[in-house]
Amino acid sequence: MPAAAFLLSFLLAGTLTASPKDKPVTDKSKTASAKAARAREEKCVDRWLAARKLDPYGLPEGTMYAGGTPLFDEATGRQTDRLDYVYRKHPEAKAACAPARKTRLRRNADK
């Protein structure tokens, strides 16, 4: 009898699957606010670049790029984020437009 109970539990375990309602819920408001923050940052960078007569990649207007964009490395197949690319070339744009990072205060371990 114990073997039959084991076999039955084994067979039933294979038929039980997680339903969609069992999946973790993502916080859509956090996703939406992150997208909105990214859009605000991109607008700020675009204004910063335009004020300095630079193209969307931070180089002089009219610059031509092999492959159409400096963000794609054809040798490696890697794509670079535009804001990361601009911030590497112009750290002052990051200082002007990037949101301040929240940092946690560390408690002094000696206390």
C-alpha cells in the first residue's frame, strides 16, 4: 500500500502547476515611475546637448557615424545605452541631469 500512495502522490505532483495568480505581482507603479524618471532625464540631456549644439550622442551636430549610430559596436555586437554614452563623454551633463542616487547611511559599527 505505501508504494501505491507514493506513486499516486508522484503522479499528482506532476499535474499541479502554478497558476498565473500564483506568480509574483510586479509593482506597476514603480515601473511607470521609473519610465517617467528616465523620460525626464532624457529630455534634460537632450536640452543640455542642444544648448551646446551637440547631436544626440554628444558630438558636434552633423557628425556622421558608420552604421548610423555610435552606440552599436559592430565588432562585438554590443549596444551601449545612449545616456551612459553621453555621460562618459560629458560628465557635466550627468551632473546636470542624472537623478541623485539614494544612498543608505551606514551605522557606525563601533557604537
